Amino acid sequence: MFIHIGEEHVVHSNDVVAIIDRILLTSSSIVEELIMNQRKKHKVYDSSYENAKSIVITKDYIYFSPLSVSTLKKRSQLSLTLNKLEDYSDTFEE
């Protein structure tokens, strides 16, 4: 399933490694270093940096999302629920 993480960005739910609060960017040197290294490789989409409430880290890219961590969590859980419903309905079709 896919998760819409804000603006025009949609990521595959299996590719999401972490979703963290943007506040960690200023309070954690490890997160800051990770983003700086990925920025050098052009793997950071920070189009909404000023409005960002969370940081979505995927296998290949880092996104700054205008959506909160809790909103993104709900969206990811929704995709898991939909996957389970698909699997459940497939058992009745066989």
C-alpha cells in the first residue's frame, strides 16, 4: 500500500524506515548528520521544510512532511487494515 505523506509525495508503506518528529532534527546531532549526508547525495525532499511537522525516512529518500507523526501513523495503520481486509476477502473468493 501507499501512504500520502503530504504535498505531492506518496511513498510505499514497505519502504518507510521511520517517521520522526521534526523537533528531533534540532535536538539530535545524529539525525542532523544523517540528513546532511543524504542532502549531499540529493536524497532529501525538503520542499516543505518551513512547514514540516515530521520527517519520513524511507529506504532511499528523506521527506519533510507538513503532517504530524500521529496523522502519518494513522494513515499507515489504515493501509495495514486495508491490506488485512483484502487478504480476508481473498479467502472467500477461493
